[in-house]
Amino acid sequence: MSRTVRVAAIAACILVVGTGGAAWWLTRGDELATLRGHRGPVRGVAFAPDGTALASAGDDGTVRVWDAATHRERFALAGHAGKVRAVAFGPGTLLASAGDDAVVRVWDCRAGAEVATFAGPTKTLECLAVSPDGATVAAGGFEGVIFLWKAADGTPLKPLKGHTKHVHALAFTPDGKTLISGGDDGGIRFWDWTAGTQTALVALNRQHIHGLAVTADGTTLAAAVGGAGVRRWALPGRAALPTVEGSGMIRGVAAGPDGRVLASAHEDGTVKVWDDATGHLHASWAGHKKVVIAVAVAPDGKTVASAGSDGTVKRWAVPAK
């Protein structure tokens, strides 16, 4: 299908507008592009495992898939009845999304088609994770329960119960054997999800866990803790590591492929990149006009994507070390 493109030069950036209404800003410096298409806040962002695509989840009820090289919108996926709060890629073409309609929708991200829906809870789903082998989808939210399905056919697996309040964050370890969760009760829990057993890592009292990330080598867990910054633990022993950011409202965290790049999303509208090993701050970007809700690190560790309540997705270049 042909696409008419309008280009307008504005200060230090170029706005490109397509016929479908989606737009992307090509900018100079660390900000590589601003992707516009959602109507309202963007709550989730994720890179495809091969780095060729970027997905975003918005309050407008859509999941948008962007070309990571050109920043053009490939698809606007409609189907959710309400806000979409989370997106997660699996291997191959699998893309999952979840939100206020309490349904997990599974898409073929290359064809732009919905292939399955998984319904389990009765309330909003806030977080989502796909196992490394793509066989299992996990989701959690307002009920404080973690729901699990077989990705192949939607068969529900035994739900995981332990959190006393909303579950905000989920992450599988690289081997897929452990699912880590965090939520409003301030607890971080490790699940042997096939057996349904759990161990608690820490209870951070009244602090909410807004995001979790495990480094690709499986050696570090990072948590975005509301009001308490970015906390870290060594895996598998779970010994506490030095805090990267000791204060501030952190809404999301993401880890790079080499165990070095750690990105964080902040309520003050900034995105920060840290050296996960040393805790050194590499960059702090202030491009969003409102709260940054989520971040993702590209598979090659060279770029970061951020999603904001200003309705934009931004792409940033990680500084060379």
C-alpha cells in the first residue's frame, strides 16, 4: 500500500507524517526519534528479540508496531476494550498485550493479526511476561494473582497466589525456570512456577514495585521502586547490590544484553542509563513532557526506547562507554 509522506523541518528535528495519522520525529543528538500515533498516554514498550521491531501499548486501546530501523509504523493493532498497559515479545513472531479488559491478546507481529486471546481474571491486567522459549505467557494485575497460559493453545495453568495487593511487574529468568514478581505490597517474589512454589526476596514495606528486569546473563535483578529508586540484587544468591538511584519515583526499569546497560523511567520526565556493574550514570535524557512510564533496551544494547504519558515513544542512543 502506498503511503504519502509529509516532511516539515522544525528547529533541530524533522517531523514525518504518514497518511494513517502516525508520525515520527527524526532528531539530532542522543534522541534518535519520537514516535507519535497513540492518542493518550503510552504505558508499555518492548523490542522484538531480533531488534527489528518495537511495540508500544496505549490508553487509546491500541498496540502499535514500529519498524526499528525507519521508525515507521507497521501496524496499529486494535482489539482491546480499554487501556493497554503492557506488551511483551516472545521468540519468532509472538507479541502479547494486556490491559484493562483483563484479556491477554496474542498477535503475529509480522502479519499484524490477532491469533489468540486468553481470558482469566475479572480485573485489570497491569504486567506481562513471555517465557524465553515462548511456551508460557504470564500476566498479573489488580487481583494480586499471577495468571499463566500455554502460548500454543491458551490452556490455563495453575495461577500463582501470594501477593496481597496489585501485581505491577513480572520477569522470567533467562533459563525460564523462575518467574519473578513485584507489586503494591512491596514484595518481590521468586516462583518455581511449574511447581507453584515461591520464596520472598524482600519486603520493601510501603514502597511499590513498579518494574523488574533481569540481565541477559541472569546475574542481576533490578527493581524500579516508587520513592526508593532502583534497587539491585545479585543472582542466584540474591545478595543486595549497591543502589543505583537512591530516591525519586521510578516507574520502569530495563536491562541490556551484556549485563552493563540499565535504563530507568522517571516521573520527572527523564530517562536515565546506568552501568549496571558500577552504578555509573551514563546519560540522563529530558525529552518527554510528562511522566515516563516504561523503558526498553534494544537487543544490541545500543538504543533505549521510552514510553510517556505525553503520548509519545522516544528512541535514544546509548553513549559509547
